[in-house]
Amino acid sequence: MKPASEHANFINLQEAEKIGEYLRTMISPAKVEKIEEVVSYRTKYLTIVLEDIFQPYNASAPVRTSECLGLSEIHVVENKSLYKPNEGITKGAQKWIQIRKYQSPNKDNTSHCISGLKEKGFRIVATSPHALANSYELDELPLDRPTAILFGSEELGLSKNAMDQADLFLKLPMYGFTESYNISVTVAIVLSHLAYRLRKEVANWALSEEEKVFLQNAYYKRSLHNGNLVEADLLQRIRGEL
């Protein structure tokens, strides 16, 4: 799913609204209602970055968790390990959420990802099992800016590069002998807590009206057979009418 700014290079808002009107007539009213409900809860204010996650379960469960909790996109960094989610675990969640991958060979993909997020105004928050300077617990983490939470690999955690570029650190409460949670559990704990806080504490957490139009259309298309071809045909007809 491209953001509205990228879509605008090809389809403008007026065209997208007309396409949406047509697409809605091709889908059951119940499906249309569900799509509109889901889009109303979607957010780009909160996202996650997965760095070098390689175990299939740990690559998959965060996708499902993120989609269930209303995230519009997640970011995946591949420096040392290929990211291979298991569709049996994601349960189709990857169909409804944008997975942005940073996987250029021999490149610093971590810095590429983080710098791009910072340019968009995101605060970068690194997770760590240890108390560090600028370390917050879930109830205290400031949400006054769009926030990207970084999660590291199963064995080593986040790279030093990622830690060095973080603005803040997030420490999860632990009361046992084991040093850390499983990565998939960590993502679930963090997102469930922050997604709840976001909707209570942040006024502008939702998508803009323009973003909602494009995202609804993307979901309509995914609910149809050959949805992209249907859209292309509709666009030709609409441009012929204008």
C-alpha cells in the first residue's frame, strides 16, 4: 500500500473517490462496512522496526499483532538475516499491512531505515532488557511525536548501530530470573500497551481523510479477484468521463 503522497503521482484524490464508489458496488455491504471500520482504526503514528529477525515464528507473530492492533505498516531490516514470515502463523495479516523492507546488499540497512523514519518526524525508541540512560517504562514513554519502536534479533538483540541512533530506550518490567522475553512476546506487550495509550492520549493518531480513501481502495481491491486490473479499467473510464 503506497501512502497518499505516492498515490497522488498516479491517481488523484478525486479519481480515488470515484474509484472507491465503483469498487464498493462490487463488494458485499458487510465487507464494505468491515473495511471502513478497520480503516477508521488504522494509524501511522506508531510503527515497529524488526532488525535481523530470522526465526519464522518470530518473523510472523509481530505481523499479526501489528495488524490486529491497527498499525498501517511495519519496517523490516535485513543486514545479516533474511526475513521469512510463515503464512500459517500470520493468518493472512500480511495482506492487510504494509511491510517495508530494507535489504540492499552490502549497505547499512539499519541506518537507511532509521534515517528515513527520522526524516518523517518519528522518534526512534530502542527496546532493551536493561535500564539505560533515557530509558522509559511503557506507562512513561512520551507519545507526543510519531513513534517507531525497534526490536532486535533473537540472539543478540538490537545492533550497536541501532542503539546508537535511538532517541530513547524502552525497558519492559521483568520480575524473574530470565533476562528477556521472546521477541514475539515483547512486540505483543509493547504494542498492546502503546496502541491503547495512543487512542486515549493522542489527538491525531488516526489517518487523514485522504489516506483513508486510498487505504480503503487498497482493501477493496484486495477483496476482489484481479483488483488491480479492475481499478485500471475503472480509472480509464473515469478519465474518459472527466
